[in-house]
Amino acid sequence: MIVLVCKVWFSKPQIDAVFAAMTAVKYDDILLVVSETGWPSKGDENETGASLQNAAAYNGNIVKCILTCCGSLLRLNANLTVFLFCSV
């Protein structure tokens, strides 16, 4: 089995874009693993989106999505393996 590992900002449309590209080159049988996703809980002064609240919302939504949804629009039954990076 071949596994494609990618580090992306997790969203179903982005996952579908990867699936579409894989299909275009006839690699439909490759398992896709999101190797790292997350949201910063703290950042520099100019990084206004980096906050505990935003990190909790993003990371919580990823967990909810993975536990309650299956696959994506292009591969409804795909088993999405996602590694969530978070530190506080």
C-alpha cells in the first residue's frame, strides 16, 4: 500500500483538491494522511488570529468533523487520518 502524507490547512475542499489531482494521474488507490494541522494559540503582535479561543475553535471543529463526518465529497467513504498538532 502506498500512503501519501501531506501537511495542509485542513478543509474538506482542500482534501477534495488533492483527491481530484490524485484521480487525474490515476492514483486512486493511495491512502491520504494529513500529517499535521492545527491553529496557533499564541503568536507575535502582528498575528492577531493566534489566540487560545481561535485555537480551541479550530482544533475542536477538526475533532468534531473527523468523529462525525466520513470522507469528503469526492470520496465519501474515505477514512481520513489526521494528526492534530496543538500545544498550549
